[in-house]
Amino acid sequence: MRFATFVLIVALATAARAQNPAQSASVAEAKSVTVPMMVDHNRAIIDVDLRLSDGTTQRVHAWLDNGNPDLVLPQRLPAGRVSCEGQLCSTAPPVEMNIGGMTITLSGPIPGAGINEARVVAADHAAIARGMSPEINIPSTVLRNYDVIIDFPDHEFTIGLPGSLKFNGVKTKVIVNAQNGLIQIPSQIENKKYNMGLDVGSSISFLSTELFDKLSAAHPDWPHMIGAVGPANVWGDTDEIKQKLMRVDRLQYGPLFLTGVPVASFSREATNFFARRAGVSTAGLIGTEALLNYRIGLDYSHSVVYFDIGRTFKFPDFDVIGLILGPEDDRTKIDGTSNDPTKNDRPRDAAGFTILGVADFDGKPSVPEAQAGDHLVAVDGTPVPGSTMGQVWLMLGGSPGQQRILTIERNGKQFTVAAQVQHFLGEAPDNDESGGKSKRK
């Protein structure tokens, strides 16, 4: 009886282990997995489980960042030593991340992985970038070792071993930097050939200042404006107040013919930086705003990208309130004063978003009551502190003419403003009897 009982206990324990996803052979040997994907401010975000060097595991949001070769994480996650030179800090990467049961090795002797260290952001930032929720990114140096499908229409992310995925859609041969996995796609604008990066980590597309200014001068009828509103309000940096935006009428991007593509102007320094990392000359990059209708397949091992269209919906990308916002963090507000309640009468939990500036519409400030340095407290009664940049811009969007009630704080006092959603970067009614097109700014 004792022996039979022992055998039964062993059998039950073995069955329990077999049913445990963490120990299941089918999961451990999975060649590919598909997981839900959130899209926030045109950034693709998934949940991953990180195993750190001290043996602990933490679940965090991860940003799909194929346009960046650097692994980035906050200081709270590293279990090893953090070294700093000036403002740049680094540490050993986490041991591995688990995506839907598939283990992605990050550190150790990985042939060609190229991840020797991770960049570390300031200790008092909860996320790796202001206005975002992820605490780690999944860079091109990781993704390039796999087959990848980023499905925007169905909000799914698929990753698999090379050769494990079936790609659909039109395909194009691309330039993949063998050192870091960055992708450049042969493109054309007005019959002139350029290389343009593929960056689903960017909420909007960019052109070099030289090309942007050339096209803007040649096509004054193309909608253009100054001020990074909506998806162009990427980071909330002060230089976004003067950010130049334009809709390119037609752009060939590999096999795709994209129309009405909103682009921002890249500085010469930024263009040169991206060209050095890409290893080839580049005229800019195409970001997620232009690709939200597609399932994008990345076949790194064959230097091929697939575009499978999943819908034809035209997103109202710039139908928004005309504010340029800067996310406030736990260390310093945009205006340079501390959020520490011992140093400032503004309570710590009131930190949210600073209004950096107001975009013009038809030559006038679109929200004349707002001033640079004001704090956006709520939209239609919904508080904005604790929200991501994408969540706030969803609150500020709508149909042109719709009204949003903004709660604004200035010098410690709150007041409300009725602001109107405007159709930025769109053509204005044609008032030119000669048939020429006017433009909205």
C-alpha cells in the first residue's frame, strides 16, 4: 500500500509539472509565440517577464523599438553594478526576457547578439522615456535574431525563430545593418531615390531638414504648420514648440505608395546620427503613424520586410486641441522647479503635463487662454496626472469643432477653458478663384 501510494504521489506530481506552463516541454520548445499588443501614442507595447542577474523575475511593459539598437531600462531593475560617465549610465543587461512562454536570452555568450551592456535612465524615472509606460525596450539588436510580425490592425505581436513564421503581404528587399539590425528601405519622393528607416518605435515620420525644406519650398500648397501637436508631440522637449510639420502628398516606401504622410523635420545633427547608426545615408524614417493599417513582417535573416494591409481606415491623426505638451517627471518639472514637496508648494501627485506652447490655427493661437508654463490638470473633468502622453492625446482628440473643457493651473490657481478641436495639417476651404489650394496651419 505504501509503495502504491508513493507511485500515485509521484504520478500526480509529474502530471502537475506537465501542466505547469513554465515547465511544459511544448512551451519550452515553442518556435514562435503571439501575444497581445497595446498601441499607445502610436508605440507598440507588450508585457514581458524579465529575469534579472540576482535570479528575481519581474513583469514589465516593453516597448517594441526596432529603430534603436540600445537596450534601455530604469535603475530599479538592474541587479548588478551601474557605472556612469557623466550623465550616461550603463549596466549588465537582464539575463533574459520571456514573451508569452518563449525565452529571449539577453546576456551571455550569444553569437551576434551584440548586447554587452544596457543603458540606464535616471533612478527617479519610472519609465525609460518621459510620457511612456514601458520600463524596458526591445531593441533592434534583440529583434534581428528572430522572425517578427507587428500586427497593428489586430494589436498582436508575433516572434519566432528564423524560418518559423509565415509572412503575408507584399515584400521588399531592405538594407539591414549586420551589426545592430537597423533597417533602411529604398524609397522615392518625386522620382528621386532615398533610403528611409523603418521605425515602429517612432510615433511619426521624419525627413532630414534639407529634404524637408526643399519639398516645402517646392510645394507651398502642401499642408504645413509649426508646433508638435498630436502624434508629433513625441517626447515633450522644448524644441517641439518650433517643430516644422508637413504632409507629403505622395511617397513610395519600398512596395507601398503612401499618400498624405505627415512628417516632421529632422535636424542635421539628428540625421547624421541616424545615418551613422544605420551605416548608410538616410533621408529620414517612416514611423508608425503611416503604417497603422499594416501587419509588418520582419524577416531579418533574408533582409526582407513584408507589408500586409489589414484595413483601409483613415485615422484622424491631427484632429486635436492645439497644445504642445511636456510630461512632468518625479525629479524636475519642465520649468526647472522641483516636484519635491519639501522644495515646492506644488504637491508631488499633481505632476502631470506642462503646456510648452500653443499651435496657431488660421494664423491665430488655437487656445488663446493657455500660456507656456501652465499645467494641464484635466480634460473634460478627467485628471491627466498619471496618464501617458498617448492617453492624454486621446482625451484631446475628436471631431473638428468638438469642444473640450480644459482645467489649467497657473501660479497655483486653477481655471477652466473651453477649447475647440481643430483639423490641423488639413487643406482649408478653397477661397482662391484661380483654383489654387490654400492650406491650414
